[in-house]
Amino acid sequence: MCLIAIYCSPALSATCEETNVKITSIRAVSEQFPQAPHKNTVELHHEMRDYCSLDACSTANRYRVAIDGADNHIISAAYMAFASGKPVNIFVDTNLGTRSGICVVSYLTIAQ
């Protein structure tokens, strides 16, 4: 009998927080949308941000971030901030992956 041990270290993640972001529009994408990476997501559009120059966040997409449809609490907070005109702080983590180069929100804070 032979046992083989394999160790896989997790890929290094990168995180970034952008503060005082004004949401300019929200795009909700259906579960039925034909392009897999965008299915069941909510996109927050805002003025162009740097996102700490994260390689995972495509430069062409730095005017928006994605929220997974399962994260209802983050989606609700985003809609509330948009409706009230309040700025938000957006935190992204590359461990959550990207949606066609669009960074995914890990958490969102509504600023005062």
C-alpha cells in the first residue's frame, strides 16, 4: 500500500477598499442571462476607481463591481445607499474571483 501526501497552498489573495464611492447606477442580471459569469449578479456602477491596481480587476471594468445574487444583505445595503444618495465603502477580495474582470464585493459599508 502506498500513500501519497499532496499539499496545495492557497493562491495569494489581494484585497482593497475604496472609500467614499457614489453609486451612479445599479444593474441587476437575471439567473437566466446566457453568459455564465454575469448570471445572478448585481453590478454597482460608480465613478472610475483604481481598486489598488489589483491585477484581477480589469482596468476597463474599474467603474463597476459585482455582487453575487446570494448576498441579499449586501444588495439591500447597496440599493438603500443608492436610493438615499449616501456614499459607500467597497471592499473587494480576489479570493471571491472576478466576473469577466469585474471585481466582486466582499463587503460594503454605508458611509455617513
